[in-house]
Amino acid sequence: MENRVEEKAARTNFIWDAIDQDLKEGRYQQVHTRFPPEPNGYMHIGHCKALIMDFLTAEKYGGKCNLRFDDTNPAKEDTEYAEAIMRDIHWLGFDWTGGLYYASDYYDKLYEIAEDWIRRDLAYVDELSQEEMRAYRGTLTEPGKNSPWRDRPAEESLDLFHRMKAGEFPEGRYILRMKIDMASPNMVMRDPAMYRILYKEHWRTGKKWCVYPMYDFAHPISDALEGISHSMCSLEFEIHRPLYDWVVEHSQNMLPAKPRQIEFARLNLTQTVMSKRYLRQLVEGGYVKGWDDPRMPTLSALRRRGYTAASIRDFVDRIGLSKADSVVDYALLESCVRDDLGEKAPRAMAVLNPLKVVLTNWPEDKVQELEIENHPDHPEMGTRVIHFGRELFIEQDDFMEIPAKKYQRMFPGNEVRLKGAYIVRCEDCVKDEAGNVIEVHCTVDMDSCSGSEGANRKIKGKTLHWVSAADAIPFEARLYEPLLSADEDLEEAEPELSEDSVEAAPVVPNKKDFISRLNPNSLTVVRGVAEPVIRDCEVGTTFQFLRSGYFCKDPDSTHDLPVYNRTVGLRDTFAKKK
């Protein structure tokens, strides 16, 4: 799989073309990348494009890739998120060969650079509030105007900055800004914030600091301090590239390297929530059962649901790299996991909506052992023994008292084949007082057992899966649909800018409006029965339940009630759309 990812990327990757040119021209001697998540939530599928690109690029060029947590906003960050991100990276098959780092490792150095900037008249302490600064910043068509404090003497700004660090002022009283150009056509360059006062205990540094660097200042310097050659990021950072370069350029006397930022289109999926802010709303509001709820697009949730690392890497391979944003059909991701599990997952018979069948001519005390393959295309996966007796269960949808046109399953007078067993003829059915069919009576063709000569007899009916009533294991099946209702994508899907980039971050849509888009049918729970093989296997084991889809054993399972998440159905809707 990895080779196929690399082969395709090599044909279409404009980033690697740029790196090739950099190496040819001697701009860099080696390739050193980094993956820099903010530990303020769990990684989701949208992060995989950047993650895989960062690590694969390092592998391709024999370089190194760092894992760095850009932990500049203690209000939202936590050890839990950092540990989850590391688990996800390893699960995808990567490791941080360049080392593990934190932006907080550089707080002393960042503060030193900030002091240097103040002395060089590249930064000043401002007293404008966020609201006032928005008015001063101007618009896309109108230049901003200078803050009244922009020409504050360097000595005064330096003194105030030291007192900010000492905790003498309340939050919002002062802010340190870069002195760039309030008339710049790029609004990001209009004196962006550098440091703010924040009385929040940091998950690593504790209460040591009460002033924290802003993301747009800390991120490029962290890259340079680590010797990063190529800083690859999603397209919303393109407008920030001049600021990235400006920060690095004006710190060169204190930095060992000058990284190059290259942008690519981010990953957006239909009917999928692709923002940590939205996802946090779902978790904190109780709309889902946590970050690993299988309805979530987080990697921990996808893993719990049964998605494989290989399928996600294949998905990123198939969508490729682009310089233009687009929305990918979620069906493509499902197609990838279906392809992978189709080869790997053993088969089992499970009935989601059981209907009892009585074989009237089968002896009550007779139980026959039948051998059935675990995978039709992989004999090396072996066989298992199932029991066949007088009573069994089939799907309710596999019986109709009055069959519809072209219906070829069980109905009175019709013959069907039971998977790996016998041909049976439906004779009658039993109904309750409400007229619902609760039991079906059939007769067995005793000469038609699978593997015997009589099994080759032609019949009109289909082959049905079934479960022996004597061995049936009750289980809970959790069936999923997209979190967002059909055709409801978040048009204002939030860019993956750090939440610490407060002055550049887009407005989050109204919570009520977002919640109103949620699909009320995103989770359906049913009680079914299955072969005993599903009970004693490990959590995370995946089966193909014949004709129902791929199912993964959930951690909520108990010995008495296994719980299975449907990973994906068998029908490949993406293949039909192509």
C-alpha cells in the first residue's frame, strides 16, 4: 500500500517538484519536515492529508520529520489531546524520526526574540482593545490606520512588556504587536498580535507564564529553530505566508534556518464536520458520546468504527494533491475501507432483524456440524464449524408472505438455499394477533446439503444467511449515517488555523444553526443474533456479516452482549457514481 501511495504521489505532487528544484539549486542540503498539530482536540480525517504528506516527504528524501505540538493557547490545550494525536500517528504507521517538540519548549527564546524586536522598533505594546483594533485595521478595500500607541518609545514598550510578564496587568489591558504596515493590502500584515496577557495555567509550563506568544509569531520561529526546510500546510495559510516569511526574516540573527512554506488544498468531505470547534460543541453539548464516538470524523472514532490505517492512507492517495479547494465525496472514503476489509475481514453470519424459522421435517434432537469457509477468496484463512438444527433465524426482510414482483427470497411455495447448509421450501407462516409474521415453517431437502451432489440442484430462490437458534448469540448492532443531514455541508467550514490566531480566525456560525443541521438518524441501534464466533474475539475485530456489511467489535461489549459497529455497508455507492 505504501509503495502505491508513493508511486501515485510522485506522478502528481507539485510539492515534491518544488523540493526537487530547491535541492537542485542548493537552497537546502537536506529535507526536514514537521507535523505541527495544536493539542486542543482529537485529530480528524481532515488532518490526514497534511500528516501523511509531512511524513511521506521526509521518507522520500531520506530526511526527518518532527512532531511538534504548537501549544501556544493554554485555554484549550491538554495532555489528553497530545497523547491521542501521538497514538493516531503511530496507528497510521508513522514515527517522528526528527524528534518530539513543543512550541512551549521555546517560550524563553520567543520572549528573547520579542525583546529584541522591541529594541529594534519592530514591535510595540498597544493599548487598543480587540474591538478598537478591528476598527483601526480597516477593510479589504480600505487601509487601516496606526494605533495611537504605535510610536511608543522602545524603552517604554520594553518596560511594559516586562511588567506584562510579571503579572502586573489584567487580561486585555496590553498586547504586543508587530510593527509592519497598517496600509498593507494583506490584512494579515496589519500589525498582527505577537503576545497577549493570559492567566491560564499551561499544561506543560504550569503558572510560569502569564504572557503567551501568538501562533503567527511562534509557529515560523519554531520551524526555524528546529531546522525545518519545508513547512507544508493547507491553503488557508497562503495569505499568512508573507507574515511567516517576515517573522523569519526579521529574526534571522537569532535563528539557524530559513524554512520555505508551501501550501496545498485542504481535505473537505461531504456531510462531515471538519472543525475542532464544531466537534468540541458536539462533545461538550452531549450530542455524541465523546471524541471517539463512531459518528465522529476523528481518527480515534474511525478506528473504533473499524476503519483501517491502510484504507485512510489509500484514501489520501486517491484524492491526491491540489492547489484548489474542493469537497470530496464521503463515499470515496467508504470505498477505500470496503476494498481493504474485503480482503482482510473473515466472514460470519449475523441476523440484524431476526425471524424464526422452524424446519418441520428435521428431527428435534438432531444437530449437524457444518464446515464453512472464513473467506471465499482466501482458503489460507481456514474454516469454522457451525451447527444446523430444527430452529434457526433469518432476516425479516428475507421473507414475504405475498411476494413482490421478482422477489426471489423466502415466500410460501418457494425454495431457497441456506448458506453452507440445505435447500429448504417455505410451507407456511405463523402470525400474532396483530397480523405480524412471527414464525415461518419450512421443509428441508435432506439430499441437498452443501458439498453433496444434491446441492447442485437448480432453484429459483436466492441463498440466505442464517443463524442456528440453539447457538445464537444476542448482540447489539450500531448502524451509522452521516452526522449532517443529506446535502447539508458546512459551507462556512472553518479553516484549520490555530484558535490562537484570534485576529485572523473566521466567525464561527451560530451554534443553534449548526446543531440544526445534525442528522437525527445518525445512529440506529438494533438487537440481532449471530454465530458464536463474534462473542469471544478481541475488541477491534472486524467481520463481514454476510449481506449486511463490515462490523467491528466495540469496547462497550460484554460477554453477555457483544456490541458491533457497522463500519461500512457492502454496496459501493462511489463506484456507481463514477
